[in-house]
Amino acid sequence: MNNVCLCTGNYAKNPFYLKFSDISLYSIEELCYYFMERVHLLDDSVVSEELVNWIRQECGLTELADELDVYVRKHVSVAAFVSTILERTGMYDSSTIKQVDRILKEQSSLTIIEKYRKRAEYLYQQGRFRQALAIYRELVEYIPSRDNTGRALLYYNMASIYAMDFAYRQAADLYYEAYLLHPDKQTRYAYILANRKALTDYAYGAFKRDNPDWEEDFLAVEQLCAQTDQKWFASREKKLMTELEELKASGQMELYHQQSQALIRQLKKDYKRQTMS
């Protein structure tokens, strides 16, 4: 049988909860896998007494915990800490562990801005938009005023999060800030689209008249909206909403309430995942 790994230590009764990633780990092997999958996001917070105590008490790896306890007291690097765990667990070969060690040592030289940006990008990609937004707001204070491209990207990402939350007015303002710093077509489209959603028809008409040079862009945005509408009408979500409306209209209230409550529970779950700190 291939790819069999002999586990080390106990299966934890109480998991180690990683707040940042919203993940609970139940074994030393899961911890190693977490390290490998998120090596570019690991920082000094990994070298913690809490993790060492979990390895000792829950995994039953006393010798490893004793060694790591010394690392914590001496404030060793995250590279040495993680590499030791990977070596003692035996899940990965020496060349893989050396590669992880090299990546972590290189990351130690990153600036605060670069580390925060990586963390925000990770949260954004995971769909945890509000946590990403909080980090982006902090980063605004750190990005040098002369770094127009960096600040523009920051404002653009913040605007996109507001747009996902239907806060189109805030999104439009931030897209505009991004466009002033780095005037490209994608940002201009996003700025126009946010205004289309935020403004009344009358105000949007005035907005178009105030920007006569963007006529082709306004047309492109309208075509994009039409395509989005088509995708919505063909989507699973639209079908679900139609089915709920039909159940309600036909008087099948018990089934309607069951399915609508199931949908609401899922939406709440998604919201909690996005807002969990």
C-alpha cells in the first residue's frame, strides 16, 4: 500500500484552534500539514507556549514538547521551531523540510507591510472579507504616500469588499481613490459600476454627462451588467428563489418555511465565517 503514514502521538480530545485560519487541529500530523499548506503565512506567533502545551497534553509528545519549550523561552525563529516539529514527526523527507526552512528564513526578512499584505490576501481569497478589510485599513497607514501603485491596489481591494457587501457608495469612493492613484481601465469600470449601483437613475445620468470621455466605458459596463443578469437568471440561486416563491404562492407554507429557514441558516453560517476574528 502506497502513501501510508504511521501517526505519531495521540489523537487530541481537545483540538488546537487556529484563530487566524479558523481551523481546529486534532493531531500532530494535521499541524504539520497546516504548516506545509500555509508556509508563506507563518510568523512568530507560531512559536507559542499554547501550542507546546497542546503538543504535550493532547498529543502526548512529551519529549518534543520539552524541546520546543526551550525554543519558546529562548525566542528562537519560526523556521527552527517549525522545522523541528516536521523532523520529529517524520511526515516529510529532509529535502522538503529544508525547503520549508529556507522559505521561512526568507520570510523573516519581509517588512511589516509585506507580511500584512500576504495575510490580507489570504483572508480575501478564503472569502473572509471583513477580516481582510480590517487589515487593509491598517495597511493604509503603513503604505508610503509615494507608493501610488501599492496604495491603489489597497483601495481597490477595500472597494471590492464593500461592493460585495452592497455598500456601493463606499465602494465607489474607494475605487475613485484607486483610480486617481493608478488610472487603469479595470478600476475605471469598477468605479462606473459602483456608481451605477449606488446612484439613482437621475444622478447616474448626471454622472455620465459629467464624464463624456468615458462613453465607451459606460457602454461596456452596461453590457457587463446585461451578461451578469443573464448569469443570474440561469443560476442555481435564482432557481432556488423561484422555487421558494412558487411554494409560498401555492400555499405550501410548511415546506416554504422549512426550505427558507435552511437557506437562512446557511447564510448565517457564511456570515459568521466571514466575520469571525
